[in-house]
Amino acid sequence: MLGSILRALLKDTSANALVVSAFAMMSMIGGAGLATDTVQWTLWKRQLQRMADSAALSGAYALAAGSAGPAAATTELGRYSYITNTVTYNAMPTTGTYANNAMALRVALSTSRALPFSSLFMSSTPTITAEATGAAVGFGQYCVISLETTTATGVSFGGNTTATLGCGVATNSQGTTAVYAGGSSQVTASPISAVGNVPASSNYQTGTTLISYSIAQADPYASLPMMSVPNGCNQALSIGSNKTKSVNTSGNPATQCYTSMDIQGTANMDPGIYIINGGSFNIGAQAEVNCSGCVFLLTTDGAASTVATADINGGAKLNITAPTSGTYKGILFYQDRNAVAGTTNKINGNSSSVLDGAIYFPKQYVTFNGTTGMDTKCIQIVARQVTFTGNSTIQNNCTNSGSQSITGTQVRLVD
């Protein structure tokens, strides 16, 4: 009898649909569950990558500022609490394009968590990983750098200035107008970057790239030493109008020191180092100065408030080039970094003038008043604040010069 009952059940097809539906439902539920877990894994992957990117950038910014990269990255990761993760830092990456680069930081993150549905089918929990490398890299060629660190404007183009610079402009000013281009000025320079804001302006010509909230640029001459004032430096140099004088240097390196220099006539100067001790380097409107391979050091053997300053008038004819070798290679003017802030130094010249070298006033202001026709193939201006007036053209062609254009720094994600 039992056998006949079983045969009857096997032949009965009235419940086939229910059985098939039950198996199909299990597959659908399993597929939906696995899809849900996959979405969660994808979300975690995105979140983990975002965390790695942010941490790597924070670490690279810290390295660029001379701080500890991993500490900054850890602080940044502390802002994210929704994923438990394992962190690996390489303060100097061991692989990739930036391997062994002290200004790069690699961040590797991983997380592993079981999910309800996938754990039914998988013998082990999947590990989700993300990594990123941030680095301070060279970006842009600059010939004007303002070392201003307050909210004051670092670089100004005003009035009817026409500034054509074959290079970039940078300032460490944190101001809302860190770089100003106003009046009827016309500015051709790129990039123009600032720690603060660089407001857009129609005064910037086509092709100018503005970069606000950039990393601070390093002082390219921060390690440059200032020569001490030699004993016996107590004489001033004065050349009257319509007078011509040869100015000599002596010693090794060839040096001459004056308490001040007042040139109203013509000065034919030997190559070498000229120290101005506490007075002014003053060149009159009708003066002519010729000096190949010269550097002018503005300093003092007294109080910081007496550091020498520069006042070069617009009508003067200058033919001055920096040394091509030695400690002051490529430096034309260097004011002692102990100078008191607030004084403006004027660098001008007529249409026949030739200037080649760096103008370095780390604590004071510089006004550069160019003239159409002035030969400034290779000029760098590094000062606390820089103001352009007149028609200023810097070609940034330093091929045969002791000077070099300055490479800026930018932090970005790399490998």
C-alpha cells in the first residue's frame, strides 16, 4: 500500500509550480542580498579612497611646511569615524614615481568587515583597500616672489602699469587681495599664485592663470649669507653731476665698502662685492652706472634700523649685471634680512638700462618702475612686498646669466 501511495505522489504534478517558485525565491533573495553587500563594499571603497586622498594631501602639505607628514595625515583621518581601518604610512614612498622622495607621503588604508548575505557564501571576509600618494612638486617658473605673510597685499600692479613678465608671480600673503591689479594696468604673467586670494580682474591678459589658496613659496635665497662689514669702512662714495669716476675693488673676493653711495654722474665700477654700510645707495636721474659682475650688499654694522636702502631714479642709465660665480652668483642687490620692515626701496632705470640678476629685499618693500626698452632679460625680484609701476618687461631668459628662474611648489596627488 505504501508503494502505491508514493507512486501516486510522484505522478502528481499539481504542486510543481510551488516547488519551483520556492527555489527561485531563494535565488532571488540571495542575489538581492549579495547585490546589497556589493553596494556596501563599493561605498566603503569610495569612502576609503576619499580618506586616503585627504590624508595624503594633508601629509604632503605638512612636509612642504617642514612639519611631520604622518602626524598631519593621522589628524586628517581622525575626521572620519564611519570606517574602522588599518593605516600604513610611507613618509618616503618606496615604490612608484616618487620613491625615496622626502617631500612625498604614501597612505595605505584597508578595512575588512563581514556582511550578512555574503558571509553565507564566502569562507573569508573580503579586504577593501585604498592608497594615495601626495607630494610637494615643482610647478611654474617664477621671477617675482613676495615674502609677505600677513593679510597685506603682497604684489601690486597699479596706475597705468604695463607689466609683461615671461614668468610667474607668487606671494605668501594671506589677504583677500593678496595680489592686486587695478587702475588701467595690463598684466601678462602666469601663473599668479597666493596663499590668500587672487581676485579675478580684466587687467590680467589672456593666458594668465590665477591660483588662490596655494602653498606658501619658500624663500629661494634663505640660506644666502650676508658679508660682515670690514674694519675701516668709514668713507662715502660721491660722484657729482657731469663727473666720471672709476671705482675699484681689491682683495679676494674683490670687495669695496662705503658708508653710502651717491652717484649723480658716471661710475665705471670694477667687478666685485660692494658693501653699503648703513647709508643709502642713491643713483640720480642723470647718472650712469656701469658694472659687470657686481653685487651690492645693503647692510650695517649698527642697529637694524640703520640697514642701508636703495633709491635708484628713473632717468638713470644702468648697465649692471650680477656675478656669474662665487657666493653671490646671480645676485644683483641683497639687503640684510635684519632690516626693519616698512621702508620702500626704488629700482628704476631709463630705456637704455640693462639689469641682470636677482633683487633680494626679504624684509622691506621694492617698487620696480620699468621703462619701455629697458633690457631686463633675466631679473628675479624677491621682497616682502613688490609694486610695479611704469612699463615693466621681464623676459625671464637666463641662459647665459648667473641667475636662474625660480621653480614654485604645489601640493597634489601623484601616484
